[in-house]
Amino acid sequence: MSSLGHVPTRVKSKRTEVRLGAERDHFDKQQLSSISKAINSTEIPVKEKHARRIILGTHREKGAFTFWSYALGFTFPSSSILCWKFCHVLHKILRDGHRNVLQDCTRHYSSMVEIGEIWGNLHDRYGQLVTLYSKLLCTKLKFHTKHGDIPANLEITDEELERAAGTDINNVFQLSVEVFDYMDAELRLAETVLRQLNSSLAMTTLTSSQCRLAPLIQVIQDCSHLYHFAVKLLFKLHACLPADTLQGHRDRFHDQFHKLKNFFNRAKEMIYFKRLIQIPKLPESPPNFLHAASLAKHVKPVVVIPNEDEPEMQDDDDDEPEPLIEVDNVTTSSVTTSSVQAQPQQVDIFDQTFGPPNGGFDDRDLQIETLKRELELLRAELERVKAEAQRYITQLKSQINSLEAELEEQRAQKQRALVENEQLRMELEATRRRNTEHESLQTTFIEAEKRAQATEQRYNKLKEKHTELVSSHAELLRKSADTVKMLSVTQQTQEEVERTKQQLTFEMDRIKQESDMKMEEQRFEVERVKRELEEKMAEVTRIKATLQSSEKTSEQINSSMTALQTEKERLMRSVSEKEAELSSLRQTAQLQQSSLQQERDKTSRELGELQGKLKEKTSQEEKMKQKLLEEQFALLQGTITEAETIIQDAIAKLDDPLHIRCTSSPDYLISRAEAALGSIDKVKKGHADYLRNMSDAGTLLRSLTQFSHLTADTIVNGSATAHMAPTDHADKLTENCRSCGTQSLLFLGEMKSKATLQKADPATIRIIIQKILHLGQELRPKGLDIRQEELGDLVDKEMAATSAAIEEAVRRIDEMMSQARKDTTGVKLEVNERILFSCTDLMKAIRMLVIASTDLQKEIVEGGRGAATIREFYAKNSRWTEGLISAAKAVGWGATEMVESADKVVLHTGKYEELIVCSHEIAASTAQLVAASKVKADRHSKKLTKLQHASRHVNEMAANVVASTKTGQEHLEDKDTMDFSGLSLIKLKKEEMESQFK
């Protein structure tokens, strides 16, 4: 019995599991459909309904697990548009999704970084945007992970922002820096999108433009909050830190303010944003953080998203709409609808046999017409109700915005009152300090009175002594003359006492006058302070009354907000009822799908016809391509025929008796042979290009024409050179010329046939021409004159002279540095030091280059001279030696000229452009020296690698000289101020025009 009692519970739990599983499957199917439709490679903006379903899915499962499980299956490297739309959807989910979405997205932080790196290395317009968007999302994740109190949509009150910032000023400073970084990432993305698009109004109506512009709605929402955060944090920092410390913060905020204002202004001009978002208006100038009262003038920018349903057509493969009513009601309504729909299917037998009465119309047609008219009326009524509801909602939103603005104004007044209270407190503290100083002055006055009394007592004592002395003096006058000396002494004492008495009297009068004046000043000061204190207390009382009235007004606003919220809920219920009526009307509209099916069939037939025309067009294009290939090969055969004629004519001149009198020099033969070798390389390249693309034979035709002329020229000049050569060399040269012509004809014959075109190779011709080149070099004069014997010594002398010139240049630069430090100060000294330091570094780099070149030349000579001496090697390779000498002279001359130009710049007698030109000349001269040294060097030589490193270092130092010169010139131009006192009106206008022209 007990087991039978538990059966219903188990069955019920099993049904619940089945129902939950079905709901989960339906949810997964719906999410997969929405994700696949929202994130694809089609260049259209993400539809709002698909993004809304994905966001509702995150709230349903309290996270973004399902979204990421499907999103990780996308092939992000295949399409940049796919990545762009993925970043857009992820941004919307972070802002409007469940709060656990942030944690789920943080787990896939590395995937976001990888997407940005992949598209950052590719040259693609959307790829650049994807890189910036991924960096923005990574910055957003790091910011909100670190500051958990700030939600991802950034919608918090000022009190919550104060709590998030904390009381530690270091944390506030760091938070402001992170907010600036956050804002920079947002603005970089917005600027790049607007720069890629044409800002004209016509372009914003294209789907491709809207695909780029759609994510900027979330950027505008983020930027408005970040701007408010930055203002609040900077005012708080300026209240606690000195203004000089925050100069960098102010500069960075001003830069971001102007960029954000420009971005908002451009977005307001675009039609696309006007129906989707209300962009706030920023003030004309940034807030003055140095004045605390400016915080009261700050108004928080509010972004409003109009609650309008976008006109979206229902796709054929779209998901089923989510149920908005109970299941029982749906079942009842479906049964009723099915019964209503089943009634018209009952056909009367009399109507089938004889047709409907009344000339083809019956009551059912009238009912249908009546129902159609009622349907249209209901649709119009529904549209009117929706428009009225939307108008009510817009009005309520505007009222809410105005109330929020009034509330913000009250808060600003409160903040202003707090600032004025703080100022009053500071003034009260100053008054107290002045009172303390007054008390100290009174103490000083009492001490002065005490000193005056002590002085008066000493005066009285002296006066008594004076009286005694006078009496004693009267008695002594009657005594004998022996007391004369005593009398004189007494007289002197009396005079001193008299003088002391006068001094004490004068000092006492002065002290009394000073004390009377100080007492009078102190009395006036105390009365003034008392009056100011009374005024401030009255002001404080008035401010308190104002604050109380503001609090009452805030309470009234809160009550009105509650009433508005109740009205809004009532309107939302009304809108829900109207939407239910709209869903019932949609069922009636399904009857019209049959006509759409007919249109679809017609479109299919037209598509079939278009495909047939496309096939015909494709076959015609194939014929045209084949004709083009045949024409290109015909041109190739004609060119080869002409080349064979040219070479056969050259071969015929070998046996022509009239050609015996023609002569040529070995040097000219060598130049022709080298040119012929170069033309062979071009023929091989043109041959390879033609085999890859036989529809374009232009490169091969040009190279074959050049090859035939240069080869024939080599044959003719080889024969002419053989006429003046020794017998052995003449025979070899003639035979090689004849073989060259024969092999050239064989190669051209292979090129002329399609069967042997691919295996044609001019390698044999190259070998024979190299032999001709070698014979020409052997026939050149040996260069045994005295000038060529001195070439080796001349190379060493020029390299030594170059090193000496560089050492002298370094010494002179050091002297100029010392003189500049004595004669100049400030910005001029800084500019001169920077230029001279860069010149010194350049000279050091050139010295290392000369040393590396000398070492490489020694290695070349030792490896190539064999049993010959160094002089013989240089004489044999005279052209190479002359190139080395010329390059060394150019380097030494460039170093000397640079020192002269630097001296003129430091003394302000020369131009900065001369120094820049000298830097370029030195870079070119060193490149010539490297090229001359590299000609005969081993490709794998370590000293050659060292020389190349030294050459790159010289180029870098020359670039530093140019950069320091331009920077110094700009600094001096910025610092120089003109004196207009001695200029006339005409000269003043002329200077103004020249400055504007610059």
C-alpha cells in the first residue's frame, strides 16, 4: 500500500523533469537562433529584438554561460564583420544583462585579447575597428572587476560614487586615472568609426554604415557617465591636493572634453542617431577645477533612449514569440479560433452544384468584407492607442528628466551652500587667528608699560642722586681749593646725568605715543571683526533656512515621482493589454501568407531564368579568355621571330668580311656582357610570370626584346674585340660568341612552341656570356702605371684622413659645447646641448663605421689577392679602389661640413636646414662606403655583418640629429616673443600675415 501511495508523487516529479527539460531545450533553441541571427558575417546592424532575447536569456539563467558556449564556436579569424557584431552584442550584454555576466566574461578575457591581436595584425577596415573594440571591452572588464561597486552600465548615484572612491586620496587619484583610460578607449573607437565613414547624412542610411554606427549608442551611454565621474573626482582631488600636482589631470580632462564634445556634435547631425537616442549637450567650456564654486554649475549629462519598437519584419525562419498569457487562456482561445476557422470550410452542396445566389455573392462575402473593415478599424485604433501611449510615456519621461534636472539643481545649490559654509568657517578661523595676534600685541604693550615704569623709577633715583650731589657741591664750594679737582669731576657727572635724564624722557614719550596708537588700531580692528562675524552668522542662518526649504522641496519632488511611477505602471498595463489584442490580430494576418507563397514561386522562376543567362555569360567569358590566351601567344611568337632575326643577323656578322675592320674595347664588351646577363634574369622572371598567368605576356615580351638586342650587341662587340686581341683569346672569344648565338636561337625556338615552353631555360646562355665577360676582363690593360700602383697607398691615406677628420670634428664639437654653456642659458642652452650631443653621437657612429670598413677591406684584400701584393690587388681592381677612395673622401667632407654647420647654428649665424642637409649627406656618403666595401665581400663574413650594423647605427644617429634640430627649431620659435613697440602699422600687418602663412 505504501508503494502505491508514492506512485503519484514519482509520476508528478517525472513530469516536472520532462517539462523542465522541454523548457530548457526550447530556451537553448531560442538562444541559439537569436545568437546566430545577431552575430553573423552580413554587413547589417544587429537587430534589437535578437539582442533583447539574448539579454533576457542572461537574466533567466543568471549568467552568460549559454551565450559563451555558443559564441566560442564561431570562427572569428574568418570574418572581421562577425567579430565586430560579436563585440557589439557582448557590449550590450555587459551593460544590460544580469550582474553575473561580468564574472562569466572575465573568464574569457584571454579570448577577447586573442581576437584583438588576430585582427590587429591584418590590414582590414573592420579589423582595425575590431582591435579597438576588443581593447575597449578588455578595459571595461578590468575596470568593473577591480571596482565591484560600480555596475557595468555605470548607472550609480553621486553618494555611491563617493563610497566607491573612498576617503583615501591615493585611491581617488588612481580611480581618476582609470576613468581617464576608460574614456580614452571609448573615444578612440568612436573617432575611428567616424573617420572611416563619410559623415554626410546620405551615408548614414546605408546598412553598411549603420553596421559601424550601431555600437556607438553604447559608447555614448558610457561616455556620458564617465564624463560625470571625471568631473566629480577632479573636484574632490582639487579640494585635497595642490593645483600644480593635478596639472596633468586637468590637461588630460580638457583634451578628452573637446574630443567628447566633437563626437557628440557630429553624432547629433546624423539621421541614424536622431530616432534612436537623445544625445546630451555639453557646456561650451570645461569646468574650472581651480574654483570650488564651479561644481555647482555642473549639470550631469543624461542620455535618453526613446522607447520605440523598431519596425522589424517577421522572418520566415524566426523563432516563435514568447507566451505572454496563461496556458489555459491560450488553449481556450486556440480552440475558439480553430472552431471559427473550421466554420468557413463547411461548404453547402447546393452552392457547389448551382453556385452562390444573388449573382455570385452571398452573406459570407458580406461578413468577410465587414470583418475586414472592422479589422482595419481595430488596427487604426490600436495604432492610435499605441501612439497616445507612446506620447504619454514621452511626456512622462520629459517630466522625469525635468524633475531630475531640478533635483540636480537643488543638489548643486546644496553643494554651493556647503562651499560657502566652508568659506565662512575659513574666515572665522582667520578672525580667530587675528584675535590671537591682538592678544599677543596687548601682552607686548603691557610689557612695554612695565619697562617704562622701571625706567621712570630709575629716573627718580637718579634725580634724588642729583639733588644730593647739588647739595654736596654747595658745601664743597665753601671748602678749600684742594677740592677743585673734585668739583670738576662732579660737574662732569652732572652733565652725564642731565643727558641721561633727557634721553629717558624722550624714550618714555615715544613709547607712550606708540602704545596709544597700537591701542587705537587694535580697538578699530576688534570692532571690524565683530561686525564681520555678525554678518557671517546672519548669512549662515539664512543658508540654513534655505537648506531646510530645499529639503522640503525634495520631499515634494519625491512624492510627485511616486505618483508618476504609479501612472507609468498603469500605462504599462494598458500597453500590455493592447499588445495582447495585437497578437490576436496577427493570427488573422496569417491568411495572407498564401499570396506571399505565389510571389515566392514567381521569384523562383525568374531566378531560374537569370541563372540560365548567367551560364551563357560564363561560357562567353570562357571563350573570350581562350581567345585572349591565343592572342597573347601569337604576340609572343611574333616577338620571338623578331628576336631570332636580330640574333641571326649578329651571327652573320661574325663571318662578314666587312666586319673585320670593326674594333671594340674590352671595357665596352664587359659592359655589354653585364647588361646581357641582367636581361637574362629578366627573361627568367618574365617566363615564370607568363607560366603563372598566360593571359598577360607583357613582361616576357619586353624582356625578350631587351634580351635579343643586348645578346646581339654582345656577339657583335665580342667579334669586334677579337679583331684586336691575341690569337688565342681571339679564337676563344669568336667561338664563344658563335656558341652564344646558337644557344640563344635554340632557347628562342623552345619558347616558340607550346610543347617546349615550360622547359625552356637560358642557363646555357648565361654560362657562355660569363665566359665572354671573363675573356673581356683578361683582355683589359693590367694597369702597371705609377698611378695605379699608388692606389693601395692612396686608399690607406684616405681612410686615415677620414678618421682624422672625424676626430677633429669630435674635438671641435666638444669645444662648441663648452662655449655654448658659457654664452647661453635656458631654452637656447638646452637646444644647443641636444643638437651637439646628437652630432657627437653621429661622429662616434661614423668612426665605428670607418673602423669596420677598414677591417672588411683588409679581409677582402687578404682573401682575394692570392699570391699578388696588396698594390697589385688594388691596381687590378682599380674601379673598386676608386669607389672606396671617393666614398672615404665624401665621409670626411661630410663630417667637416657638419661641424661647420653646427658651429653656425650654435652661434645663430646659420640655418637649421643646413645641418639637416649635412646629416642626410653623411648618411648617403656612409651608404656609398658600405656599398663599395660590400661589392667584393663574402656574403657570410662576420665583418660584413658588423659593417652593416654600423651603417644602420649611423642612419639612426643621423635621424636623431635631424629630429633634435627640428625640435630645437620649434622650441625656439615658440619661445621667441616679438617686440611690436618699434614697428609701424604696415610692418605690424606684414608680420601678422607672415605668421599666419607659416
